[in-house]
Amino acid sequence: MTAGERTGEKKDQCQGTGDINFKDRIASSPCVFTIGVAGDSGSGKTTFTQSIRDIFGEDLVTTITLDDYHLYDREERKVRQITPLHPEANRLDQLEHDLVELKEGHTIEKPVYNHATGRFDPPIRFSPGKILILEGLHTLFTPTLREHLDFTLFVEPDPEVKIEWKIRRDINKRGYTREQVMAELGPREEDYQRFIAPQQQYADVVVRVRFSKYGRERGTQDKVYQVSLSQNKITQSIEDVDLSIDLFSLLSLSDRNFLIEFSHEQRNTERSGELIFDGELSARMVERLEQSIEDQTQVRPISVFHNRGHVTATEVVQLILAWRIIHQRVFLERCHHLDQIQG
């Protein structure tokens, strides 16, 4: 059962909105709201939760990278001929223990994996923010991890996109050579299909990234991709939200290509929907969505896209995910309040 399904059981009891600044309410709440983001290394996991960091800030949002829970350093993995995608190459039992502690608001001694050296640095004391994001390969791998996550996301770029991103990241940020990256891709892909990809079935939302239909080069040059959200039917709503189509821009011939598409699909055993964006959309089209988030949370201003004429498909999806996550947090807050009253 996903986080969305769990909260959906209280749909009829938890409607309604409030006027209290939700950011202040989160800051004063004893609860730690956990977001789990799973996907392959270099798949863009951080990108799709960036809006949450932008909206709520570093005072409230903390992040754990699951690479810190590798069991072996880079050299030992080579000797053992095991990739970090294999569960046995990670301390998932310690991760489970630490997540339970963090969910209770406790400080932990967190391990630290240094990508520059491929070795482990000394552990550090880590305290959770009121919003805790877990990002990594095995975020949704075990029942215990899934049980203690309030919102779950899986990011899946197309293989060609993933290879391009991984090469660029590992060379520019992690000191690998192109030859080293390419040599790892074969064994990693086998383990990805075996251990990582199946975690999609547990995610509230699956984000897929493909090269844009308007040209593969748009990704490298302008970060323009085709991005989709696959999600089961939302079973609860606080209030309606709008993603407006600016007819004036369309009828006066928009100067950028874009696509919005919705299609039904079968995800897991349930019928689901895939919302697809491509190209660049007028920033005016997302203003109503930003306004809806402000109205629901009383956090003003959102304005994720400052002084922008156009936004990419990736940025639109970032904002929609921010609404989904905030919506889930608002809903859980109100259900918790109702439980206290009824208790």
C-alpha cells in the first residue's frame, strides 16, 4: 500500500482548509515528514524535489543520500566484483534503523561516503529537518523503508538519457574518466533491472524523462526534455488547483514549441494516468498553479520561476510534484489534527 492509498482511507473526514501559514505550522510541528526518491545513480532524483527545497528552505528541509550507506568502498567493490546497485553492497539494515530514529525526530550518527576519494569519511551527527528527503538506489527496497515514508517518487530516464547524464555527472563532479564510466554501465544495467527498476511499483508517482520530440540536442543545450508523471488516481483533495492554458499566447502564436498530453495506462494492477509535458511553456501557464499552492499553504510568495518568460517541461513537473508533496503534507497534518480531536 502506498502513502497515497494509506491517507486516502480518511478522505471524507479530512477536507477543508485553514488560514495558518503552513510553513510556520510545519516548523512548530513535532512530526518529521519523509519523502523517498528512488532511481538509478545519475537519474535526476535531486532535480525533482528541488522545488520543495526552494519553497521551504534549508531550515526545514534536510536530505540524506543513500550512497552514504554503501557497505564497501570503491576499491573493495572492484575486488568483490559487485556494483552499488546490489542490495548486499549496502547497509540497508542500518538505513532502516536510522530512518525509524529520524522519523521520531532523533539525531543519528550518519555514515559519510566520499565520492571524490571513493572511501568513507568519519560519521557525522545528523538531525532531521521537519521535511526529510531520502534519495538513492534502494529507497523503496524494503517494507520497513516504505512503511516510514510519507510520499514516494521513482525517477526513470530513458536509457539513452540516463547514459548521457551519468557520463556528464561522473566526469564533471566525481572525477571519473569516460572509459571508467562506460566500463561500469554493463554490470550496472543488469543490477538496475533486477534490484532498482522493480521499486517503481511502490511509488506514489513515477517520473519518466525522454529526449524531446523537438530535438535530442535540446536536452544538452537547453535542458529541454519530455517529462511525464505516471500516477494512480488521487483519492483525496483539499481544494481544486489550476494549470491554466494561456489562450492569448496560443492565438497570438507562441514562440516556443510545447506539448501537453494525457493518456491512460496500467501501472501495477491499477489503472493510472500519465501526464506528459514537452518543450517550453509560457510561465503564465503555471502562475495559477503557484497561486493554488500559496492559497493552500499560506506560504507567500512561491514564485519558483522568477522573471521567466518560459519554463521547461522539467520545471513544470517540479512544480506539480511540489503541489503533490505539499498536498500530502497538508492532508496528513489535518488528519492528525482530526485524530487528536476524536481521540
